[in-house]
Amino acid sequence: MSTEAQSILKEWSPPLISNAAIFLTGLFYLRGWFSLRRSSHDLFAPLRLASFLAGLFFLWIAIGSPLGAFDEASLTVHMIQHILLMLVIPPLVLLGEPSLPLLHGPPQGFVRTTLGPLLQFQVPASQPRGPQASRLQGTAYPREELPAGWQPRFRRLHAGE
């Protein structure tokens, strides 16, 4: 291992809040999944559980693991994090269909006082939705993420289009 990598890892400390949030989410999902599986065995397949937990694992890799320490030192690592966050984790989490297990997993007082109001939140009508929103996200993303030296090249490329 290079000395630069060793020094980066030496300075790295685990993000405790992120790791705790990921762990608690997984714990609540497991608790809710087992509770619901007892009552509706056919509706809660093990594939859903595996998918959701894989999504949380990749989330931990992207933001909670030592990989995050290299994010500023390497554009490649930074882009891998974005690929995980944008292309890998969302489908895995959504395949796990987390709404019911996450409502049945935490203590019910927490669900009523904290999660209930959050789940009833309505997106304002002025926010773009559907295909329009995804197009807007896809066009804004590359410009924000390019290092400063690449931005003039990016502008020339689009001027040529």
C-alpha cells in the first residue's frame, strides 16, 4: 500500500451517525420483515429481504466504509460512490419494498410521532415530477461533478453539439 493511502486511512474515522442510521434502518427492516412474514408468508419473500439488505450494504460501502476516505484523493473512487448511490442502491432498496417492513419494525410510538408525519408529506405542485424530473437531474449532474479543469472542455463539447 502506498504511503499516501496509508496516511489517508490513518486520518479516516468512521462516520458514526451514518453508520448508526444504516444499522438501525437494517435492524428495523429485519424486525418488520419477520413480523409481517409471520402473518403473510407469501407476500414477504426472502428475495425482498436480501435485496434491501444488499442495498444497505452498498450504501455503507459508499458512505460509511474506508472507501469514503479516498473520495477526495481519487476521482475514480468518487465516481464509484456516485454510481453506487445513483444506479445500484436505489433499485436494490426499492426491490425490497421497504414501506411496510419499515413501518412495522420500529417501536410504534416512533412510527406515530416521527415517521407518520414524514410519510404524509406532499411534494409541492411546483416541483417537477416523472420523466421531466429525471431529465432535469440527468442534465444537472455532470456539470456539478466535473472538476474545475474539465468544465471548459465540457462547455466546448456542448457548444459543438
